[in-house]
Amino acid sequence: MKAIVYRGEGDIRSENVAEPKLEAPTDAVVRLTGSAICGTDLHFVRQSFKGVKPGTILGHEGVGVVEQVGEHVRNFAPGDRVVICSTIACGSCVYCRAGYYSQCDNANPNGKQAGTAFFGGPEATGPFNGLQAEKARVPFAHIGMVRIPDAVTDDQAILVSDIFPTAYFGAELADIRPGHVVVVLGCGPVGLATILSAHLMSAGRIIAVDHESDRLEKARELGAEIVDFDREDPVETIRALTGGIGPDRVIDAVGIDAEKPGTDREKDKAFAAGNAPKTALDWAVEMLAKAGTLSIIGVYPLEFTTFPIGKAMNKNLTLRMGNCNHRKYVPMLLDLIASGKVDPTRIISQKEPLKAGIDAYKAFDEHEPGWIKVKLEPAEA
């Protein structure tokens, strides 16, 4: 079968690989009808987040049709249409039972203290082959798959595999209340989905910060006020927009690959790491109102240890962060979509065949105009 395979820094390839098989009674094999490219995948290819083993199939977002189930998977059958949760969880340990699926004790084979297990990630996360392929093995399928309602399309469901749950998780961590002024740093797919989530939580105002004109225009289309950090100082501008007080909540949807104002990506090498990994955090702490809350859902590697703790402490800020507990949110978000209350497909900008995945990665990495969220489709989908 065809798959997108990591071979080293800046080196990904479309390759023929062996089809997955059931390896445990809690496994399923799914024929994928759609996957997607995520900014987190770019962290791995850029090596701003290290540790992916050469030969790993990339991707952690997927929808498809069940082909096989293990004997302990009693809630699905071949032919069921499902969305696959990005993080892997057993559903039985104390953390899963408390809704902390990303901190499952059993999913990560590196041990209980190893942290989140997910598809297509570094060795420390499993490793598990990812979902940018024609088929995938889903461990703990009884909890890691959710049946897609008939009223929900594959295009809608692919966004519920990772970015919409992550965004909603970030908005929930921020403790958004009706009337709050909320700033979203980064208008990539997760940032845009965070705008949708903040609306669902009745935020009074949403201000989105980025420097890509197409992303900012999409943020405005979704109902946010916009700030272009190439044209103005975001801290000073947002203070001016909020009567000198600052926002109640800031959500960092950027992470380690943040860029300095004025960065010209066309002059950088392909898959270049961001040049300002601390910038989003500095801006967040600086602009927040006293006693405000910072929610961090942008990805930072274990090696990153720099944070403006002194300023945060002296402003009495609340800090909340983490990897999304996807399985907690996926059923609820599917129900919201099925009811017509929200439609996340407004974020999808391209649909490309899986065989064109390498070119799609490059266009997404280089922020080519209009390339915001890319769905990949196998030829037979």
C-alpha cells in the first residue's frame, strides 16, 4: 500500500509499505478514506521536535471504514465508518476513566511515565505508524475509534480526529466565560478551530494574531478581529483594543515553530524550523490582563525549558496546558456537527490525493497562499 514515510530531517517520501495486520485482540484495521497534514507533522519533519524513527509512517488524523476487528473489539464491525482519535488510549486505566486519555498508563509501550502515545510520532510516543496511508492498525480500537453519524461527512469528520478537539480542549483550558476577551495566537488550522470553539463558549470578543494574510482573512471570516504582527506590535495593539487592560484569556496555538515579525519563508530552506520559539509565550504573558489565564496547546518538545515565569507570577496569571484528551471530545463534537450547530469544513482549503502528499507537504510548509488545511485522499476513497 502507499504511505507517506519519514526518512530524516526534511526527507519524507511516498513509498510502498506492507499492509497492517491485527497484532492484539483490541486492534482494528481500518481502510482510510481520508487523512490530513498537521502542523505537528511539520515539527517532526523540521526536527524542531526530534526523535521520529526513519521508516515511520506519518500522520495522526484519519477517517475510514473498518476492515477487521480483534476479538475484544465488541462495539465495531467490518463496514463501520469511523473517525480515529489522534492520541491512543486503553480506556481501562485510572487516567482514561477520569477522561485524561492523553496520559493513559497502558498505551505507550515506553512505560507509565513516558507520556502521550499517538500515531505517527517520535519513538518516545510509541512509536506507532501513522495514518497518512491507505490502511492503518488502530490499537485499543474499542476506545480509539468513534462511529461517524450518517449526517456527518468525511470532510467534517477528519477535522474531529485532531484539530477541532485540540482547539476545544484549549478553549476549555482557558476557562472562557460569556463576555470574555480572548486572544488566539496563530491562525493555522488549530487556531482557526479555536476561534470556532471560543464562539461556542460565548466569548465576548475574539482577537486572532498571525502574519499570513490568507489565514488572517479566514480568521476574520470566522468572526475574529485580526492583528497582523508584521504590521504592528501585537501587545501594544491588543492593549489599545481592550482599553489598556489586555485580554482575559490567551490561547497559544503556535508552539515551537513560531516566527519573528518580518520572516520571509521564501528565502529559507524547505522544512526550516521556526526562528522565534519563545515569541508566542512572551507575547501571551505580556499582553494578558492581570489575573488572566494562558492556555497552551501549541506543541513544545521536552527540551524546551524557557518561559517568562517571573512576569507570569507577578501578574497572578493562571497557566494551563497539555496534550488533548481527544476521546473525551470527539463524540460531543460529532453530535454538534450532526445537529448543524457548527461546520468545521470552513477550515479545509485543499483536498489532494495521497500520492501527491509530498508536494502537499511542501506547499503547506512554505505557507503558500490559500494552503491552510490539507485533506489527503487515497485513490480508491
